[in-house]
Amino acid sequence: YSGAAKPALDGFTLQVAEGQIVGLLGPNGAGKTTAVSILSTLMRPTTGQLSIMGADAMGSRGRIRQNIGLAPQDIALYESFSARENLLYFGRMYGLKGAALQGRVATCLEAVGLTPQADQRVAVFSGGMKRRANLAAAIIHAPRLLFLDEPTVGVDAQSRALIMDLLAGLKRDGTAMVYTTHYMEEAETLCDTVAIMDVGQIIVEGAPANLIASHPEADSLGALFLQLTGRTLRD
């Protein structure tokens, strides 16, 4: 970034396979959101390569974006619209129309438990309801690759359980996912692979159980995370 002493990402490499959930873990400022922004084609890297489904993602962003979804950390919905109106709007942006669009809207509302509140304005939703609607907008077009940037931050236990179940179902259907979170228990339970990163670089990568087993001094993913990234507070 302009004026920064070091690059936000440095030697960063990540691979995600079909039907795999890769957890991207790191303290604040580690480079997670920058990585997701680049991987989802929203930001152009200064160097390096990005290949999605075998294609140069930066050279064919329009086609690639038809196959990827993004649930950003900040709620990306129009609060003056209802949940249904938001999904209709985003579905049309992806080229859906007619019965196919209506069907996907109904399916996604049901998947996130918002069918009874479908015609309420997002502005009156609770935090958990907004998170679930945010996820519904990310999957309205049934993407093959889904990016989730802290999708459960600040939600209630019931909303978190629903989101976890929904993501597990998407995984069974073959959706590939990149998942960032500060909740280590989520990553340990949900992710096939986790990559712990700091200062723009991946420190370790592997299945959670394997990483814990290879560091006997850490009895959990959270303990390993603190061991590798330290206990110093981050901004």
C-alpha cells in the first residue's frame, strides 16, 4: 500500500480444491483481508499470479466473478431494502432472471432461516439476521468458490450454528471456500486445512489435527495460534 514500509502480502501462496474449506487465520494486520480482496479479484496484486478454475483470474475477471461469491466482513446489503429485495437485486447482477431468480431467492432465504422475515427491511434486522442475509447474498448465484471474511463475527449462538451447518452443506455439494475467522474453534471444527499467517506470510499450513499433533506443546488450535503469532496486542 502507498506509504507502507512493507508489502501487505509477501511470498503468499494458497491453494484451494473443490469441496475444500481452507481457513485463513492471523492477527489483525496479518494480511487476511488483503488476501481475500486479491483472491476474489477486487484488488489487483502488484506482482504474482492468481489462477481460478485454471484461468488467469485477472485477465478474465468478468467470467471468473460469475463463479465466485464473497461475504465481506462489513455487511454489504442495502438496509432500506428488504431481504428479498436485496437478493433479487444481487441475483439480477449475476444474470439471474424469471423463475430461476425467484427460485434461488426462495432457496437462499430458507437456507439462512429468513423466510418469515423476507419482506422486512434489513435496517430492522438483528446482527445475526444481517450476517445471515449477507451470506445469502454471497451464494445467490450458487458460486463454485466462496470467500467468507469473518462471517460469524458478533452473531448469536443460533445464527452461528445455522451458518456452520449451511457451510458444511455447501462443502458436501463441492463448493470450495476460503474462510477467515478469529474463532479458532470454528476453524478447528469446520476447515479441512488452515493457514496461519502473520506480517503477510503464511507461517504454517495443514489440517488442524495434524498441526496440533506436530506441536505437542499446544493442545488446541488456539494455543498453537498464540504460540506462533505471540500474545502482543494488535491494532
